[in-house]
Amino acid sequence: MFKLLKFTLKAKLILMILCLSYVANSWASYDPTKPLFGTATVNKAKQHSPLVLQTIIKKNQQYKAVINGKLLSQGDSVLGYKVKSISVNNALLIKSGKRIKLSLFTNYQLVKSVKK
């Protein structure tokens, strides 16, 4: 009887180790930054844009933009686009009459306006 009890304890221990390794493996594939509900929507037209506005900096009363890793001022060029203007949240670029407005906050929408 003692041998049977010892065998069942070993079997339970092995089973518990297998279960824990399975759970640990499934946790490793879980993305903790993934939203719990819903999915993120991305504007597909902007998804393939070769220009990426990374940040805007205010220096000496002038705005500068970091686009594709390059610090640019008004009048500079990147990938054939000339920087027309830079404001606090966006940069306007022009190339042969085509205008592109890059924004830091692409998903921002005014949902409701409250009057006081």
C-alpha cells in the first residue's frame, strides 16, 4: 500500500509539473498590452505612408518635427516632400501639388462639446 501511495504522489507531482509548464508557456504568448475588449482600428490609407511623424519639438519659438528619424524645420525636405508648416500637433508636407498632413494624434475625435 505504501508503494501505491508513493506512486500516486509521484504521478500527481509529474502531472502538476506538466500542467504548470503548459500554463507558463501559454502565459508567455499573452500580450499584456493588448486591449481586453474591442480591436484597434487603423486608417488603411495612412497605414502604408512612407512618412512617419514621430514627435514635434518647440525650439527658439519655432516648431521642429522629427519625421522618419530626421529633425526637420519649415522648408526642409524628406523623401521629396517639402515641409510647408509645423504646428503643435501636426506637420504639413507638399510634393508636386500633393499635400500630406501628418498628425501626432490620428485617432483624436471630438465626441461631445459641453457648453458652460
